Amino acid sequence: MRKREIQVLIELLKNSKMSDREIAKKLNTAQSTITRTRKRLEKKIIKTYTALPDLSKLDIKLSSVTFGKCNRSKKDIIKCLGALSDKYPRIIFTGEGEGMGNTCMVVSLHKDFNDFTKFKGEFRSWCKGIKDAIESFLIPSNSFQTFNLSKTVESLIKEENKK
């Protein structure tokens, strides 16, 4: 990535609502340069712009990270997780992988503990290859921290530039 692309990406990660004019002023460059750079980033790197609402104000009381162990192939796990995401719209992330004796992970949002319990039952019945051991970590929405990638990306870029 070019230096200017890195700078613009970091500014957009901090605040994706920032206009090209504001970014140009902050980086001391022309607005047209920022517009071209943003377009390149949107083609190559930026998948989408997403709002991060205050979940407690949307009647979301819990976030959960649920882990399961599946005795099926990776391809089957990915297919199952995709179907589960389509069925349950409060799933915000799924992943196939390995760790802590588990092979898949689902991050989801819930109105309350009853809603979470219903989801967990659906998860177990929907993904037939999941064994009995489904573990979850529950996070009350009032303790949910801001999701921010700007510092992480900045750090990764600095490490890459040192090589």
C-alpha cells in the first residue's frame, strides 16, 4: 500500500463519515487526491462502511460468543454457519477454525437471556454435526466496548514498514 492510502485508510477507520475535504485538510493535501485514494481503497480494501449503534438503546441486552465442536469437514462447517447466519439475522460474525477444542465460533446479539437460550437451541439443532459441548461467553450490552480497528491497522502497518 502507498503511504497516502495508509493515511487515508487510518482516517476512515477512525471516522468513516469524514468527508474527503476534512481528510485532505487533516493530511495537508488536495481534496481530489483524497477522493482518488478513497476510490482505490474502496476497490481494493474497504468492503463496506458500517454504523456502530449503541446496542443498549436498541433493546439488545446481550452479546454472545458461542463456540462449538463439529465432527464434519471444514466445508460442511462453513456451509452450516452460512445457513445459520441466513436463518438468524442477529448473527454478526461466524468463523470456522480451531482452538480450545472447538471448530467454529458465532458472535450474536440478543434481546435477553431467553432470546439467547432460544438461539443456542436453534444453533444446536441447525448444525447437526455439533457435539453436545457448545460453550458461550455472554457480554452485557452495557459493558460492550467500542469496536475500533484504526490502532490495530496502524500498528500492523508500522510493523510491516520496519521489515
